[in-house]
Amino acid sequence: MRLVLPAAVGGSLLLVAATAAPAWAAPVSWDDGGAPDADFSNAANWAGDVVPSPGDTLTFPVGDIVVNDLGTLPVSGLVLTDSEISVAGDGFEVGAEGITVTGAATITAPIATTQSQQWDVVGSLQVAGVTDVTGFLQATGTGQVNFDAYVTGSGIIEANEDSLVTIAAGGDIQGVEAHGNGTLFVTSVLPTTLVNLDSGLLSGGTLGNIGADQLLEGVAATSGTFSPGDDPLGESLGWMRFTGNVVGYELATYRVGIEGLDSDRISTAAVFQTQDLALDVQTLEPGPVGTEYVIVESAGGVHDSFFTDRATGTQLLDGAEFTAGTSRYRIDYSTVDITLTYLGEVAAPAPTPTPTPAPELAATGADDAAPALGGVSLLLMAGLALLALRRRAA
């Protein structure tokens, strides 16, 4: 047995134990040869007519609904490459090779990860069975992973690269993280979960929320973006609720959407500390002039102030007025809240006048006059020559 080095997670340490990898068998491929029967126990459904053994990597290049009837099956990995496939039945214990998806896949069977692994998704993966996470479950690729059932365990779920991860049914895992261009939506209650945007290991990422029933322990954002709405660009509204401290460090951003009388909001039962947190206001639809928006509620108090421009070190101090797009706001810090007051729109810059082109010569008639003058000159010369001849003859 080997011990993986401890990783810092929100001020705590996560120790991940992993066993040495055994010599797994070659991948076993589903060929649907036993159709319409879709059971794993039917050897005709597998290439070579061999039922998979524990430790195999199972690949599904074809299939519709496949059913594991072998009991909880330890596998090295699952590879789902059919354009649309559903895996049902008994559960899986997934090893180091993780899960690979190309297309649209659904797993209704329970899943337990036995060690840190990647789920590489190009397309979408809907996880409709309970997921028990050990170590780091890293979503990679450009696709979406939706956890539509409870997530539990001692591990951490990460959104990496260009992936989008949604946790929609609650859970009690140790933590969630967003890195790189990864986007993490937590739309359910995770009461004991630490949240990290970067966590000092990687950079970037967006943490978003589309529900009002979210409850998270706390956030440490070294980089990345808080975006409470269900769109990382701030194009819809949402609410993040935390029981622990919310701390934003250098390079982190709080993106706030404004629409009519509503706005995005972060609430915490502890301290909200902006430190070097930048404020990015996206006005979708302004309300009446004078509308006040509560963008932070903090029972434990508000510390420090936002930045608008790190390059120049511009801070948004209490009572400061600033422009976001074409909308003007005033920011106010109380002991427990941060509010924005809408002051109206600013005048759009005047368009640059288009220079008028110089008139062409043809428009004056000068080009038409030139041939006429040439003709008159020829007639005059011919008349003078004829007059000279007549004088000689005389």
C-alpha cells in the first residue's frame, strides 16, 4: 500500500490511500450480440462471448440500455462511446481509469470511486445513482457531468479544463473545487462541504448556483469567479448561501447580475472578507433609479472593500460611485451588508462622424465640356487655313 502526499483543502489535509495497481485484463467490449437481452451475465453480449471479470475495463461502443446483473462489479474503468447509452442495474466500483464518455450517457447504477481518477466527458454524463467519492474525482474535457442523485464520501469533486459539473441532489462529500476553465454549479444543500476556487493548486474556475437552497461550509478563492446565477457570464440570477467564512484573494472575482428589482446575492453566517476581490457588475435590465440591491449578507461582518481595476489598484470604498457598462452605481458597506444603488444610465459616446467624400469631376460637367472645346478649336483652325489659301489665289 502506498500513501499519496497530503493535499491542502480549505485549510485541512486530505490523505488519499491507494493500493498498487494490479495487472488488469484487456478491455472487454460490449457487442450487443445477445439482443434483445441486455444483461451483463449473457456472454453473447460481449466480444469473444466472455463475461467480464473484476478489474476489467468495460467499453460500450454500441448499446441502448445495458444492465449489470452481476452484483457490485469492481472495474478499472468504463468507456461509453455510443452516441446514447444508459447503464443500469447493480453498482460499480470504479478504479484508476475512471470514466470516459463520448456522446450522451446515463448511469443509473450506484458508483463508488475507489481512488483518485478522471472522468473525461465530451458530450454529457448524467449520474442518476448515488455516487460515493474517494480521493479526487476530476471532471475533465469539454462536456457536462450532472450528479442528479446524492453524492457522499470522503473525497472531492472537481470541475477542470472546460468541464461543467452540476451537483443537484445534495450530499455530504468533503469538498468541491473549480479549476482552469471549469464551471461548478451547486444547486443543492451540501452542509459540510468545503469549497475551493483554486485552493492554491490550480487557477481559474467558476462557482455558480441556480437555487436558493444551497448551504456550503465556506469558500477560499485564490482565483476564479463567484457567479451566483446559472450562467457563468452573469446572464441569470442566483443565491449562494454559506455557513462559513467567504474569503476572496488576489485574482478572484465576484460577478453580480442585476435584473429589474433583483440581483445575485451571497449570504454567509460568518465573515465576508473581500481582501483583493474584484467586483464585476453585469446589468441585464436596470430597475428604477434609486433601486437598492443587497449583493452580500454577512452575519459575521464585512471586511475590506472590492477592487474594480487591479492594474491601477482602484478600490471601491464606501460611498464610491462607478460605471459598469452604461449603468452607474453607488456601493455602500454596512457592518453586515454590501449594497449597490442604481443611479441611472450614462450617455453613450457620440458616434464618430463619417467623412464626406470629395465630389468627382464628372459631377461638374467639366469632362463633357472638354470634347466640345476640342471640336471648336478644329473648326477655327480649318477656317483660318481656308482664308489663307484664298488670299494667295487673289
